[in-house]
Amino acid sequence: MRLKGRVAVVTGGSRGIGRAIALALAEEGAAVAINYQRNEASAKEVVQEIERMGGRSGDIFQADVSDPAQVLRMRGAILQRFERVDILVNNAGINRDKSFINMDYETWKAVVSVDLDGAFHCTKAFVVAMKARGYGRIINISSVVGQTGNFGQANYAAAKAALLGLTKTLAKEFAPKGVTVNAVAPGFIETEMVTGTPDEVKEKVLAQIPMHRFGKPEDVAKAVVFLASDETSYITGHVLNVNGGLYV
Ligand code: NDP
């Protein structure tokens, strides 16, 4: 129960890595606001899982994180339900892969507006109150692809690399105010984002991972819980790799 009494927001908490993060934060005692965009049934199912743990609370909050007005509406609803937010996990993300030659501006913008702008809007929404209270934990879910680049992922890699720049800058800006800002950079994790990849591509990726396996959402969730805990009050601006050795 390292997070007992804390309130966390997980964007994109309805599926995949976000779902595992929401469950892991709840397991440690945090009340969890689960943001989703479309998949209400999956978000509700995460809340049911949290309630099954006993003595924990969670609730669902619909918003497209790329839309600042929707994020502000979500903030109002979350504050009404939980009164404050201590932990923000900017996890919502999409990919729309195309080689750069075939990538039109719409495809570029679609990814950047969710993966990067979404973190901007959500951080804007919650950081002011964190700063005023002198406590906060912001964790941005980047990607190994933001560190290495990847064929066909110019939009995604650019957004995920920019998240690291955002993380380091905000770490410096908020360090005197008790708000830490860190990033987790997962490698290839078994979620719908990866299971849709063609088998031959998966084989090529696996061959490059020193641990010879894809990660599990729970591997990422454990890193997030660590960065969300009080134990990490002197860690800020860090990028925690969870990638089986793929990039070191
Ligand atoms: P999934 O596709 O499994 O889940 C994506 C989640 O994001 C869903 O909860 C979805 O909600 C939500 N979402 C998507 N768009 C929006 C939006 N505009 N507003 C609010 N919520 C949105 O993805 P993963 O779990 O695989 O990825 C989670 C994060 O981890 C992403 O940022 C991704 O880039 C990153 N990552 C993933 C890796 C992997 O290998 N899987 C590797 C490295 C990083 P809904 O259910 O309503 O659609």
C-alpha cells in the first residue's frame, strides 16, 4: 500500500499498458481515475477489477486527450469525484505507421496530437494544483522508438522523443515545487499496439531483444508505480527503460 491516500489519473487506462498501470497503482492503494477515448466497456471492466481488490476506488472519465476542451471537462469531473490529483500518468497513445514518403500531414498530426499534445494538455490541466500543494508525480510514457527511431514511425518516434524533452524540461521547472517529472520508455510490449504487427516484423524485433521476449504491460506498470511512489522524491527528469535490453 505504498500509494494509500493518493489519487492518480491514467490516460488511456482502458486497455493495454494503461490498464496494467491503473491496476498496479490501485493495488498499491491509490484511487485511480481511468481515462479512455472510445472503449467504455473496457474502462468499466478496469474499475470492476479495482473494486474486486477491496478497499480501493476507481472511476472512468471519457476524453480525447488531444482536445484541450475535453481535457478540461475531464479535469472538472475528476476533481468533483476525487478532489485532487497527486499522480498523472500520460499514457494515452496511438500509432499510424507509414514510411515518411507516404506519410501525409494528417497522419503525422493524428499521432503527434495524441502522443505529444495530449501530454501537454493533461499536464497543463493538473500541474498547477500539484505545484500549489507542493506535491506531484508526473510520468510520461515514451517509447524506445523515441530513443532509436524506427522505420515507418517518423510521427510516433518524433512525438515520443519530444516527450523526453518535455519530461526533462518540466523536471527542471517543477523541481523546486515538489513535483517530479519522469518518463518510462518501454520496448516492445505485448498489447494490441504490437499484436497487430506482421509476424515477420515481430520475428525481426525479437531477434534484436537480448532477453528474446516481448515485455508485458505489468513490466511497465511496476516501473510506473516506482516513479509514482514517495520513495522516488529525489528522482526527476529520469528516463526509465523497460525494454529487455533492446536499447541500453
Ligand atoms: P493500446 O492501443 O493497447 O491502448 C491505447 C490506450 O490509449 C487505450 O486505453 C485508448 O483508449 C487510449 N487512447 C487512444 N487514443 C486516445 C485519445 N485520443 N484520448 C484518450 N485516450 C486515448 O496501447 P498500448 O497499451 O500498447 O500503449 C500505451 C502507451 O504505451 C502508448 O503511449 C504507447 O505509445 C506506449 N508504448 C507502447 C509500446 C508497446 O509495445 N505496446 C511500446 C512503447 C510505448 P480506448 O480504449 O478508449 O480506445
